[in-house]
Amino acid sequence: MPERITLYTAKICPYAHRVEIALAEAKAQFTRYEIDLQNKPEWCPPSRTVAQTFPQTTPSPESVKLAESLVLVEFVADIFPESGILPKDPVQRAKARFFIEGVSSKLIPAWYGFLLRNAPVEDLYSALEYLQSLLPAEGFVVGEFSIADIAITPFLARARLALINDIGKYPEGEGKKIWANITSGKFARIGKYAKDLFARESFKVTFDEAHVTEALQKLFANLRSQ
């Protein structure tokens, strides 16, 4: 396609990270523009945005603007079909989307409920147990790395950082134990899956662990005192 892609994104944001992983898998040429989510420019909508435009700090009125991470991941898959992130087989595509629905409706609410409100950790365990039941014995969700894996990777990565650094509303000192619980024992398959996701080159080149850790610590520093 002749247009240049500009991605307006933020390193801390798991939703925006999905799109960066998709673009990395596609080996796409694009311009990355970092936004401070605590001080967003006036033109920035509530959701993450991709604009097909020439590199600049604000989108052109003539540019095509698209938003929402899962929409954008499939957009990347459509314009870069050689990336392979959208399975060609309709059954595999359906399985990938079914897994994504579980990430959206079960894992994300349970994780943020636990992180921000100290909701029962059992809700998080239940969500992970459900997603684990959808995984094959080895490999990624539908065998090859796909949109399903892209959907969950940024959230597992940030959950790991929050837990091992004891960031969140949950009882102080419990984080490392909980991360161990959700990656071993009855969750050994999720643990192996997470390691495979974190070893993926598209994840490694798009995840700034030090920056995200520091950002999470600043953002949630006072949660336990609230």
C-alpha cells in the first residue's frame, strides 16, 4: 500500500502494544509516535489510533484514522497477509477469535479487578484456567503464532512485571507468590505458554521492560493507601 502508517502509541499501554507486535510480525515499515497517556494531545481519541499518513506529530485531516487494538491487529493482518498472523483456515481463525473473546471477557476484567481493587485472586485463577483449557498441548493457540497470541501477550507481560515487583492493590508481598502460582503446578501449561510468548522476537523488540516497570510503579504507587 502506498500510504505510510503512523502508529500513535504508548509503551505502558497493553492495547497499543498489541498493534506494535502485529507490525513487528509483519516486518512493516511505520512511524512510531509516543503519546503520554496522562497528558494526551487534544486530537487524541480515548482509544489507541493508527493513521495512514506521512510522519508528523498530529494526524493530517486527509489521513485515514483507525482505532481499537483488535481492529488494528486484524487490519495489519489484512494489509500484510504474508505475516501469517491471521490463519488462512476458517476453523483456525474462529478458534483464534474465540480465544481472544476469552481474553477480553474473562482475563482482562479479572486481572484489572485484582490489580486495581484487590478483587478475589480466584477470579484471576478462574480466567487463566479457562484460557489454559483452550491451549493445545504444545505451541501457540492455533499452532502457529497468530492474532490470538498477540491479544494476550501484552497483558501477561504486564501482569508479570506488576506481580514480581509487587505493584497493585492486592496484599503487599503477595505478588511473586501469585506469579509463581499462575505459571506452575496446575498452571504449568500457561507458564510454558507465557515463556514461549516472551521469547518471540516480535515481543522482545517491542517491549521496554525497564520503562514499563517504572511507569507502572509511578502510576500505581499509591494504590494501597487509597
